[in-house]
Amino acid sequence: MFSLPPQIARRSFLRNSGVSLGSMALSSMLNQQYGLAKDATQQDVPHWNGVVNPPHFEPKAKRIIWLYMAGGMTHIDTFDNKPKLAELHGKPMPESVTKGQQIAQLQGAQLNCFGPQHAFKQYGQSGQSISEIWPMLGEKCADDMCIVRSLHTDAINHDPAHTFMNTGTMIAGRPAMGSWLLYGLGAESQSLPGFVVMVSTGNYGQRQPIAARQWHSGFLPGQFQGVEFRGTGDPVLYVGNPKGVNSKQQRDVVDAVQRLNGLANTRYDDPEIATRISQYELAFRMQSSVPELMDVSNEPQHIFDLYGSKGGDGSFASNCLLARRLAERGTRFIQLYHRDWDHHGAVKEHSAGTAKEVDQGVAALITDLKQRDMLKDTIIVFGSEFGRTPMAQGNGRDHHLAGFTMWFAGGGFKPGMSYGNTDEFGYHAVENRVSVHDVHATLLHQMGIDHSRFTYKFQGLDSKLTGVEEANVVKDLLV
């Protein structure tokens, strides 16, 4: 058996080996590419196939692409037209609507109605009512969209609302939905992460802070954590080999590292050591797969024209193109944050500007997936952590949790459909109310998972993504 003198710890070995951590991993891909033989340690790294195997029932979708409009997209100016609110613009909001309600920054202020800032149009054969600030999405994709105007959430401030939308609870440190899916279903790809996150920033609104804990694996093993890809430069730090290190030298080092981890795992049976072993494996495979993913030079010109980006510029459209490429290569859960929707002021200008940064990329992604026959088994989710108030905050809007809009496309959701409503002021979700837990339950259902049976033992409890509160699959949204 391989061994080292006891005074040489793994950390000191790595520090003195002269090879960067980013280059260290074991890989069957290395064997395939360079013809190197596997050793026993490599053969002991199984592919994770998920705990819901087989699925609880026939899945309608294979993957989810979540387009996350961070900051609280204003539903009243985008997808939820309120003519009555427009009539009362500038007049006091009826106290009967707001009395006893949770309000963020408008506490104690005069609450005046603030009507929709953009005109709405009917788009598509379905006649979907969508703001004119979405010309490409409306013209090209209205008949693909399932718009839900009756969402409500439990959190009034950004960070807990992000946490709730991503993990099903406002308690920090719980697994993100992408981690749950990867744990439940496994990854289709063995050379790319099963859960990838990308963040873009534009030129309008306040830039919403997005923390890595929003894609954390929580109490699930660390191998199910999301991996953030950067939109410009190297998408993953240290994905390339260090200068002066060839494949044979690297292999010698990573073999030794893997054996050390194997010895520790045998001794301590620590799941985090097992995670390290599997992630070293994935990390090396990414050294080949990530550059290939990012090299969009083989994409035809009409694809660049469709997205309005040639990739690699860090824009939302560029990330949408990469999302399609990730989906093609088997990534299970892809989350794209655009973090400029926090419009406390100048909501008319900023909502139009931010929508313009997003509109073409979203429409291109749906169109591209359709022409590749992938939309049928890919769920597109579009929405924010909450909405914005129908009352004015100067010339902007405050945070709002009682009613807002999300929409879905593909993956067995009914196309060209509108569901639910807020009241005539856009304040309360009143018709066919849908909770965040309902969204999670419905998405899991489309992936073949019964949310009530999908649990992980943590601190003596059977924990779930959908928590202990009532959660329902919204079957009216589904084909």
C-alpha cells in the first residue's frame, strides 16, 4: 500500500509539490485523452446516479434553466397590467388594501397609487398581455409562455427572499433547489458540473448583491453545491495546467493526492473526504470540457445574430448562449442571475433599460431550444424573489411580497396560458394563489420527483425542499 512518512500531511505535500490546487484531479478523461491506465483509486470513484432512481413517476423534463431577475422585478410594469391602478395614479391607495400589511421602506409614508409605467399589448395567438418593453419576448415567445400572476412569498427583504426562493426556507445554510435536484437525480454529464450558476450585471437600477450561499449544498454533501462560472476570462479559476507542468507530472501528483484522500477516507469514513475525491475527478475532467464549452467559434453566424452576442462578454445574452450549450452537454440545473432589478427610483427608465438587457437573450434561448427540439424537455423559469409595490416610492417602487408574477416555458408547462390574478391594484394575489413551495413542488413533479417523498435526514428530521408547510403541485399549469 502507498504510504508517506507520518510527518508529511496532505496539506504540506500539496504546498511543496509546486502544482496548483486547480490542476489537481483524477480523471478517466485523462486516460481517454492520453492513453494512461486507470489505477484502483480511480475505479473506486462511482458516477452519482441520484437517490430517486428510478424516478417516482415518468419525468416530463430533464433539466431546468432558471432565469433569475434579482432585485425584485416590478410585475405591474412588465407582466401584470392594472388599468384601475392607472386610473387612480397619484391618488391615495385605499387603506382597506394596505392596512396591516407588511411593507419594507414605505412604513409611515403617504401611500399613493402608482400606475403602470409602460403600455401593455396583446401578443401571439394566445393574446398574452405583456408590457411593450418586451418586444422580442412578446413577438416570438408569447405562445410558449405560461404566465402566473398570483405568486406570493414570505420574505419582504432581498436576502431572505432570495434564500426562500432558492432553498424553500429563510433559514440560511439549507440546500438550494439545484443541489436538491443533483442529489435526487444525479448528473447526466460526467465532465461538467450538474449545477451551474452565472451572474450578469447591466447599467440600470441598483446592483443586487448575490451571495454564493444561494447555490450552496447546505446539509447535503458538498459535491452537490452549485459551481459559479464567470462570464468573461477563464470561467473557472485554475482550469488550465500550470506552466511547466505536463500531463504526466500532473498525473503523478494527483495520483498521490488521491491515494492520500483514499487512506483518510478509509480511516475516518468522512463524507466530505468522499466529496473531495469525486470533485478532484470532476475538476480534472473540466480541464478539457470547460474550454470546449466556452469555445463558441463553431456556432454559426445566425446564432450570434439571434442572441445578439458572440459570447464571452459577460452579458446576460452571452450567458443564455452558454446555458443552451450547458443544457446540450447534460447540466441538470442552470441558473442565470441578472442583478439589476432593484428599482426604488426611476422605475420607468430602469425597468425599460433592464428589460432591454434581458429581452433578446430570453427570446433567443427559447427560440434556440425549440429549433433543437429541446424545449419540450427543458423547463425555463423566469422571475424574481418578489415584486414591487403598486404604491409610489418617489418615482420608484418598494419591495412587495403579497403578489407578483413568474412565468414558465417548456418541460410540460401549458404554452400560451395565463393563470391567477392579483387584485385590481396589483397588491394581493387573489385568484389561484401560488406559493414558493408550490413552485418547487411543481418543478420537482415535472422532473419525476414526488416532493413529499423526497427527503434527507438532518438533525433527526426528514428535511424537504418544500418544507413542512403545505405545498401543492399546480396541475392546472401542466399539459
